[in-house]
Amino acid sequence: MSAEDVYKALMESNEDVGLATVYRVLTQFEAAGLVVRHNFDGGHAVFELADGGHHDHMVDLDTNEVIEFTSPEIEALQHKIAEEHGFDLVDHNLVLYIRKKK
């Protein structure tokens, strides 16, 4: 969810909060480890709860929808590639940019 999404939800609930306040609070939540910020191409940041579970993302280039997914096969392949090059995989961020088939 973007800061703008949070702001719109607050406005719909008749809460008098500025967009700058929403950004400030989300940044504080990020520093405290409560949320994770993802910066996707196109300049929009998305925040999600830091639940500890790993997943990757697909971004629809036409709608900007962010879709979460998990793939044990992709995870295993990334670890294998790191090992083949003499490394331990510590972390990664995989984002697939997609469009609906016509």
C-alpha cells in the first residue's frame, strides 16, 4: 500500500491528517522494523507489514498493481547460483515487470 493509499483511506474515514504526516509515520514504522518499503521503477514506493515471510513481486506496467508471489523453485535456483559462484545468498529482491497477454 502506498502512502497515498493510506492517506486516501484516512480521508475517507474523516481523519484530518496530512500526506506529509503519513509519510513521516510510515518512515518511522520502517525505521522501527514494522513495515518494509519497496521502491519500484516508476518512482512509487509501496509499504507492507514486516511479517518476516519472504516473497517476490510482479508489477503490472499498465495498472501499477503489485502482485506478491512465492516460488520455491526460484528461491532454490538463486541459492544454487550463488553457491556455484562461491557465495552464500544473504538476501535478494526480485521484481518482475509484467503486462497482460493480449
